[in-house]
Amino acid sequence: MSVRKRIENKSSRTAAYTCTCRASSYLEKEIHYKSYDYIAVKLLPYFVKLLLKLKILNLKDGISPQGIYQYVIARTNYIDSVFEESIKNGFEQILIIGAGFDSRAIRFLSSGESNVKVYETDTNFTQKAKIKQLKKRGVTIPGNNIYISIDFNKEDLRKKLREYKFDLNKKTLFILEGITMYLTESANDETFKLIHDYSAPGSLMVFDYIYSSVLRRELKYYGESAIYRRVKKDNEKWTFGIEEGGIERFLNSYNFTLLEHLDSNTIENKYFKDESGNLITKVNGTHCIAYARRND
């Protein structure tokens, strides 16, 4: 199976899980478990929404590997804040690679930020399914939310971006959410080189990744064994990781500087401590989030 074919398979399955996590989190009453993707709820089938509301389907315990539901919630909230902040800071261009059922353009562009263009890239299958559900539920898609359908087996993303008038001279926010671990090293290199070549100085990038040791099954982190079994069961093999402590060197090779790095401990302290400073839940330790700026 080719790398690009792997992306196509990945989009339809993992995107659905992420959407379900976001919907479940939106329905949460406990503030530490809550996120604000109200569109995700609209995208779910009615019976799944009902199961979530009645707490029959509980992603916190049992169904999801240890700490992964918590991680997805925190990742959603963190990237939401980066997205919103970039708009406030005058960014006019955002590129989401492998967008899945992401709804940030709808949620954050609804107040009339007409200068902001949000480009979403994904397979034709995933984008059609998403657009169909949005229209079916009466959700308005902003005119500046631009969908770029791409056959990763046959088409060049660089060429596609040029076709859709992507401006290389504008500061851009690049988002890769739940993508890097499913690509080979060469595919990731190709992707980050594209981001380098298509980003003006001062552009920002946010993405998540897993540690390389997870691929070696060293079992160093909380929930690692459980998530590895799930990935194997779902036939969604992880193929890329970054060594612990190696993120700055990785980013520097593409002319980016690390602004913030969130490992599981940082995420727990940021999102899952109560008013007394007590930890209310653990976060799966295999994943990290990196936020970086393009050098001048």
C-alpha cells in the first residue's frame, strides 16, 4: 500500500472517531472534559448522538484507549485557540492538511472575517461526506472556506494549491492534526518541505506527533500498550515518530522555531487540574503537540 493511499484510508476512519470525541466533549457538563465543537454534534448520526447524550456510549472509559479521549479534547481546544488567535493577529490564510470533519472555519469565520481564507485539503470521499452532512443539517459553509479535493495517489498538492490561488507571500497558519504518525518519514519530509516552501516569514504551524520509541514498542508511556493494540486492531499502522527531545532539531531543519511544546504532563497541567491543583485524569503519553513559527 502506498503512502498516499494510506492517507485516503486514514481520513474516513480516524476523522470519524475524532468527530465523535469532539461531539461527546461538547455534550459534557464537567468543564475539564468540555470542548466547543457544536458542529461535530450536528455531523453525527442521530442514534450516536442519542447514545452520547444518554451516556450509554462513554468514550472516557473502556471504549477509547487509556487517555486518548482526554488527549483529543485537549488537542481540539489547543488548536482552536491557535486558530482563533491567528485570526485576531491578522492572518489572512490558513491551510489544514488532512482536514477530515474539522469545523473551525465554520465556527470561527461566521462573524464576518471576510479576509481570512481557510483551505482544507482531503480526499474527495471525505470532503463529499462532510459537505453532504453539513448541507443536510442546514449548516452554512462560509464562502472563504475553500475545499481542495485531492487524490493523493495521482495529484500534486503544490499544484493544487497554485490552482486554488494559495498566496505564498501571506503569513499562513498550517494545521496538521492527527496526520504525521500515519505517514512515512519520506512523506512527512515532503509535507514539511512544502510547508517551508509555501510559508512566508512569520507563518505558524501546529501539529501533533508520537514518540519514535512508541514505534519500537518500548512501552515507556501511560496508555501506550492500549493505543498500540487499538492501532493494530484497526489496521491503522503508525509509521513515523520523533525522538523524545528531538522536536527542536526536527523543526530547525525546516527553518521553523519551536514556540510551545505540549507533552502529556504539560497537557495534564494545562487542562486537567482542578482548582486545588489536583489531577482529575491522565492523558495518553504517546502523543505531543508542537507549535512553531517560520523564521525570517
